[in-house]
Amino acid sequence: MVYSGKKLFNGNNAVGVFLALLFGYITFIEPKTSHIGWLMLFITLLITANEAFYFEMTANEFIVKNYILPFVALRYDISTITSIELNSTNYKSTADAAVKIIRDKRRSMNFRASSLGLNEWQNLVNDLASRKITLYVTASRLVDKIGIPEN
């Protein structure tokens, strides 16, 4: 099952497009500052890509992908996952939560998924619970809006 939400029309992409247009103007219209514009365009790409994760679950794997950087695909064997946390993001983030995968003592980075809406988050939680994966929801934007099924 793929949990990708609205990959094209979401707040993260709107911010990215706005910043790209702004720094594109600086790069191409103001030749004296083009090096700053190129640097800012690159930083905009990285910031936007940092919130562009989505998730896929197969029979044996939990896969983290990025829709802006399609070559990014991190695969986790479901049998090695100890628990998954849905953590809060900072106030500047357009994502409702960030997924952290815990395998024994190793912890992944927080994968922010700005394209997922409440329904997709709930479906992901339900799928994880059905696979008997321990789940902690501490994201302030989700904690009162989605439920963890009891098994």
C-alpha cells in the first residue's frame, strides 16, 4: 500500500514554488547576484525535499520515498522494526508529523510527509497496527485527530 497523499498540490510545494520563483528572479534578472540566487535555489530544493517524503508498505518492507528526489528510497525490513514514532515538527513545517523508524537501538531521521492528510495518516497507522508494529503518536497536529487501533 502506498501512502503518498497529494504530492502535487500541498503547502510544501506552494512554498517551494514561491521561493524558486523569487530566487529565480534574483538569479536571472540581477546578474550581479546570480551566484547568491543559484545558492538559494539549491537550498530551496533541499528544504522542500526535506518535507517531501511518502511511504510504501509491501509484505516485507516499509519503504520511505521522496517525490522531489525520486532516487531516494530507503528500505526497512518490517521484521527488524521495533517501533515507529509519529513526532511533531517545528512550527515552520507544512507537514503534520514526521515518521521516525526505530530498529533495536538505531533510530532513523524524522521523515516529514507534508503531502499526507489526516486520512492517509490514519490509514498508515491502521496498517502499522495490523502488522503488530508498536506505534507512538506524539505529533501535536495528529494526537487528537487520529486513533491507534487496539489489537
